Amino acid sequence: MSAALGTSWPLGAPPADYVLGHVRAVLPDRIAEDSRIAVRDGRIEAVEPHPPGASCDVDGGGLLCLPGLVDVHSDALERERMPRPSAVLPWDFALLSMQGKLSAAGVTTVFHGAAFQHKTSRGTERTVGSAGDLCATVRAHEPGPVDHRVLYRLDVRSTEGAEALRAELDTVDGVPLVSHEDHTPGIGQYADRRNMERYLVGADGMSEREAERHVTEMIAERTAQADVRDRNLAWLGELARAGRIRLLGHDPESAEEVAALCTRGGAVAEFPTTLAAATAAREHGMPVVAGAPNVLRGHSHSGNVSARELVDRGLVTALASDYLPSGLLAAAFLLADGIGLPAAASLVTAGPAAVAGLADRGRLEPGLRADLVLVEPGSPWPRVRSVLGGAA
């Protein structure tokens, strides 16, 4: 007699061996109706039709079963730690609280962004010190339903950030994800400086005149750091070409910038800001990451290219939550109307797993981690009904 969904085990803590039955398995190329998924030692042993009358440990009740969602760029932990400018919470509490939200969103693997940079506005807590604290918190977290990892983000015009990142990478096992970025107003994400000014007015409470003056000072200060930028990019390129890091280029805005990233040893174009940059990245064989919130809104908050347009053109291979974990699944189902659910689901499962170089997850295939998410499609938005974590 199979158990009712959601009553057999705590969220994300199934036994190592079990059988999940009567689900609609979302495979890379199709939806397999009335499927049974056998799990052994926390890994998928088989995905097959559910034989009539056969028993199972948990009856999926006809829900969709997706691989656990993989989020390769999340800044949500920063917001969880500091929900208001004057309310700063302990890092370990913030991570535990965020884990609940990630599970509720169907995310089983997440890369938390640690920003090794100078403070660029009054309200932000993005400093070299906070980046190190975030890394230490993730490193100390005990294994659970979510695989917590770090996306190391370097402001290429920061000498202090590069020095701290160099020390941090010396402690990391494996091949970490490192994203280089340049948030100087007038290029990249803030190609139109007025977008940064509006952000400072809304986020930091600056007056329009204060924001304009602050941005002007930023441009002057960061222009003087051009040599620092060149040194840091050269250093990251050496690490990437040696296979010591997996390098992502954040906010590339042109085909020339993408070509330079490729020459540098870059592996991924993260949030390209123009159609030309996204097109060039795919021509170079690079995965392209776009933002799920951009998909949900239908446009970029910074006035850059629409992620929906890039998806429609077949230029996006993965979506990232950016700052909204619940946006991943919602964006995929929104896009499913145009490209079909298997293709849309791959943008939040197999696609980001490939971005991160993780070959052991992201698809419902034998031998891979049994990170399973049961989803009720809903109208208009999907709902996660259960998350089952896989191998530790």
C-alpha cells in the first residue's frame, strides 16, 4: 500500500531506497505519463512506465516530476541576512531560513553569490569582509535537502577584492565557479548611467542630485582603476586556462567582449546585456545564462535585452534566479507555452547544471542524483508539492 504524498517522510529526507510511482516524468525530450522512478542509494536507478497494479512507496498522484532545480546565481542570501538596511541577521540563521525558501521553490542546488568588491552604495553590505563571511557560512553548513555552494564574484576594478578572492580560492577544493564583473556606470548592466541613479534613489534613499553626484564620482574613481582591471582579468584568465576555475563573464555587452572572454578561457556568458553578445556567446559554443525575473517581467529592470526575446531566439541555455528563488519554476512554466515544458524545464535543471560543470544532476536519468521535485502545474502559476533530496 503506497503512502499518501507528503505524509511518508519529512521534506527532502526520503530513505536512500524507495519507489515513487504514478508521476508525469519530465524528461529532456518529452513528458512520460504515468511513470515510476526507482531510487537506490540516493540515485535514480530507473525511470519507466508504472506497471498496472504495481505498488510503490509513494504515490505521486499524477503530479509532474522534475529534476531538482539548479540555481547558478543567487543573491537572495544577502537579502535574507539583511531584510532591511538596519536589520542585519546572523549569517547562519539567514542560510537556514533561506534553505526553507529554496526547498519551497524546488531548488536543490544553489550557488550563493559572494561579491568580492568595494562598497558601491550607502545601503549595501557587499564588502570583502561580508563575502568572506558568506563563504565561511556555506562551508560550515551541514549537508541537507539543498546543496549549498558559492559563486565567487569579483569586481575586476577592486585590488582588495582580488587579494581576498585569491586567499579564498586557496582554501577551495575542486573547480569553483568564478564570475568577473565590472559595474562601472556607463558600461555593462548600467550602460545608461541613469538606471544606476534611479536604483540609488530607490534603494539607498538618495536624492536625484545626490545619486547623480555619486555616480559621477564612481565613474571617475573606477576609470582610474583601469590598470587594476587589466591585471585582474589576466590573473583570472591564467586560472581558467589552467583548469583551476570555471570562469563566467558577467554582463557582456558586445561580440568583442565575448570574444575576449573566450580567449581569456571563459566558459559561460552570464546575463548578456545585448542580443549581439548573446548571439556571439552561442556562436563560440558558450552556455548563456539569463535572469528568471527578467522573464517574469518581460523586460530587464536595467533597460537591457529581454530574456524572453533571447529564449525565443534559442540563445538561452540556463536561467538563474538572480535574487528571487521562486522565480525559476514560474519562469520555466511561463516559457513552456512557447517552447514546451521539457525544453523550458531544462533551462532550470540540466542547463544550469551544465553551466556549473555538474554532470551528476539535472536530468531524470539512471545513475544521476535523485533530486526530485513534484509539481502541480496550476493556473497561472505552478506549485511545488514536495521535494525529495538525492545523494549526499
